[in-house]
Amino acid sequence: MKKRLKNLSIQQRISYSFIFFFTVLVICIIFVLRGIYSSQMYEKLIQGRNYEDNLIVQQMAGLASNTASCCNSIIVNLNNTLELNGSSLFYPNLYNTSTKKKILNIIENSFLLYPDVGHIAVLYNNGDMYEKERNRSYRSSDGNLELVRQFGDMGITTTGQWYYSLRIESAFSGFNLHYVKVLRDVESNADVGYIILELDEQRLYETYQYKDGAPEVDIYLTDKNGMLLSSDDREAMRVLRAASDYNAQSACSEEISSRVEDKKAAPGYRIGSYQVNDTWRLTTVLDVKASLSAVNNMTLVIIGVSLLLLCVFNVLSIAIARRIARPISQLSGHMRKFTDSLPENLPETDAENEEGILISSFNQMVCMNRELFEKVTNEKKEKRRLELALLQAQIKPHFLYNTLDTIFCLNSMECFGDASRMIKLLADYYRLVLNKGLDWVWMDQELEALQKYLEIQSVRYNDSLSYSIEMPEELRAFKIPKLTLQPLIENAIYHGIKPKNGRGHILVTGELVDDWAYIYVVDDGIGMSRETFGRILSGEQKETDTESFGLKNVSERLKIFYGRGTCIQLDDTPIGTSIALCINLKRSGGHEV
């Protein structure tokens, strides 16, 4: 695939690039617009949902408050209408028609004032109960002491409590939502019974049924025990009402709660939870993805329009690319004719646009290539000459013969330890110098070979030669061409210390300054003038010592390897000679510290 892309023509690249960037631009626009529009729509959706949820909470709280008010009104009317006594002997007479009529009137008036209540019952501690369901006949019964005991066990107080599906064997066993409050005699301040109200679940449903046109929202009303009280999922409510007992209803509620928890953990749903009163909690589940379907529709419209525009612009890009790429195609065809030789000049044109500049630049490049070709050819010849010179310097027999003569003398003098050491030094030296034919070595390797060489020379000259290598650590970890420093050491020995006819010392050191590495070879010999040094580097004066590789060859060899990033110079020193190699590490072909 990569090779195929490389082989595309300029015209195809322009066309494909235009299509690619246009497609990327359209995708970015789609994502930006979608992100902005989605963010705005999401904010409006959440704000609207919060407003509607709070409205539902207020309406439900109003229903609960009205139910409590209805219960309080019944208690007040009963205290004002009937003469009650906390003694078990003075409860209203169940068979007294006047009493029953008064209680019935109180219940009927409560139905008129509080239409949300669906069932009202007054239960006295002696077991008498007066009840009426809206639009149904009035009933009274006695012997409900078990129900009284159950209410007592439930801890019902004068503050009132909400219950769902009371677990009692009585006429209330089929009720759904109940509000129960203690009936207290005002005069004696004694609890004489209970007021039981049923809130029709349909009335709760009516507070949020207007959202039937928005199926992406699910609403659940639960009590403090997690029992489902009301929901817009009418099928779930039907199953809940059909449950045979409280355990079955709890199981149904737990299943619905588990479904809500799964949606809460799943992405794309927004869960709202609101406390209605002390015992009720409203939970809304909003399907954000379904609510934002308009955003997806807008995205599809943008994609459709973009595809249409892409087709139109594709045709235009092909036509424009052909016109732009024609001169380049002609130039490519001209250059293809000269794959095995240097290209020829193109006919000049008087056009001052990019086409004319391209042809003129190409002709200049042809001329520069010819000059560069000649220069490279000459440099290759010079490099080959220097490589041969280096090879000859490595295999010159003089150093080897002199060292072997020294070893022979040591053996003759029965200095076998020194002779063995010289043999080991000689072997290690040639192992390091030859370096498997590689041109580049680490500075540590160069210094190690240099140390072997200096140790051999110090033995040859009967300890009249001393040396020290003090190269800083930061210069030991970069590569240089091998045998770069040894020619400088040879010059120091043969042209500086040897003519001195006395003890001499050679110091090899260096320093790192900014991007330049400076390597010094300093001796305390007879010294060298700047005029002689300049003539040697310029080639006006030949170096006569046959054992030395030569300063000029070292300089030219370094320039081939480093280009303009190197130089060799003579530094001022009170005694002897100091030769410095200067190497720019940033221009050393990657062989940096």
C-alpha cells in the first residue's frame, strides 16, 4: 500500500489530497456542529427535565399534603361533632343511627373537599369501624380488635404515616396507598382510634401522565422501603396490583428497582432522584440518546450534503490538478530519459510563473550536479589515496622491526619479563589498530591503542620517554576515525623529543567547549614554528620521517570524514609543541559524544 501511494502521479496526489482534506474538514465540521448542538440540546433537555420533575414532585407533595389535611379535618370534625371519651365504655354506639349519620356526613364532606382521597375509614379502639369508599355505599362493622392491635404494633402516632398494601386481614387488604393517623380525643387527650385514608394511585399517575408523548422518560414513585407506589409503566402496576400478597409485591418492586439500577450503570441514561416527603421518593429515568435523536437526524443531513459536495469538488479538483501538474509531468518525462546519465538542460521559457521558475531552477540544478559530480569524483579518488596511505602506515615494517629488535635485545640480556611484556604490548597494539577493518573507533579504543604504542616506545628509548593521558570522561564516549592521534604522537617523538637528545614527555588531553571537542597532543621537545606548521599543512614542505603518517594527511583525512566541522592547529606553548584537533560535534556525521 505504501509503495502504491509513492507511485501516484502529481495529478492523483493533488486530487486525493483535496478529497482527503475536504473529507477531514467535513468530518471536523460535523463533529464540531454535533458537539455544539448536542451540548445545547442536552442542557435544554436537562433543564426541561428538571423543571418537569420538580413540577411532579410539587404536585405529589401537594397530594400527600392534601391527604394529611383531610385526615386532620376529619379528626377536628369528629371532636367537634361527637362527644368522645377515652374510656372503653364511651365510644360511639355502632348501632346509633344519629351517630352513624354524623360520621357519614363528616366523611362525605371530606370527599367533597379532598377529591384525591378514594377511601376513608374511622377505626375506634373498641373495634368499631366506620368506612366509605368514594361512589360506594357506607359500611360499619365491629369486632376489628385485631386490626387495632396491628396498628398499635406498627407504632402509628399522631404525626401520621404512609403505608402501602397494609398486611391485615380486613376490608383494607386490597387497598394500595394508605395514610394512617391516630385519632385523639381533644378533651381527654387520649388516643381513641385511627383515621385511615386511601389515596387513589390513579391520582398520582395523573400528575405525570402528560408525558405519555415522551416515551423516553420512565417515572417511578417508591416509599422508604423501596416498594413501588406508582409508575408510568402501567403493565408493571397491573402486575403489582395482581400480586397475591406483600411478598409478591416486594419481589415485583425489587425487579423494577433492579431494572432502574441497570440503566443507572449503563451509558446514555440520566437518572433523577427527588425526595417528595418523609417517605416518598420520585425517580425518573431519561433515555438521553432517544431524546437527542434530532441531533442524529441533523448529522445525517450534513453527511448527505457533504457527500454531494464531495462529488462536485472531486470533479473540479481533477480538472484543476491536470492543469497544475502538466509542466511537472513534462519535466518528469524529460528526466526519465536520463536515468543512466546526467540530465541535459531544458529549453528556456519566458514564463515568469512557477513553470518558468521550475525550468530555470532545473537547468541551474543540472549545472550544479555536473560540478558536484566532478567534485565527488575527485574526493573519492583522494579518499582512496588516503586510505591506501593509512593502510601502508599500518603495515609499515619499521615500527614492527624496531620493536622486534628491542624484544631480541631484552632476551639477550635475559630480561625475559620485559620481553614478554613487549610481545604482549605489540600483539594488543595490532589487535586494536587493525580493528577488524573498521574506520571508526571509540575514543577509549583509540586511547588504549595509543597507550600500547607509547609503552612500547618508552621501552625502546630506554625510559627516556614518558607520557600521560588525561582525557576527560565526556570525550571518551564518542567515535573518531582510527589512527587519528597516533600520527601526532609519532611527530612529537621523531620531530620533537628525539632531536632533543634528552628525556621528553608527551601529554594527551582534551576538553569539551560548547559543541566543540578539543584534543591536544603536547610535547616538551624542540618545538615547531608556525611557518613550518603552515607549510606542512599547505603541502609546500614535505615531512621526511618515513615512520610518520604525516600532519597533512591527518588534516585531509579528517576533512573527508568531518567536512568543515574540523581543523588542526598549532597552539602556543612555552616549551615544545602543542597540536590541537578541533572537531565540531554537531557537524560530525552523527558521531557525537
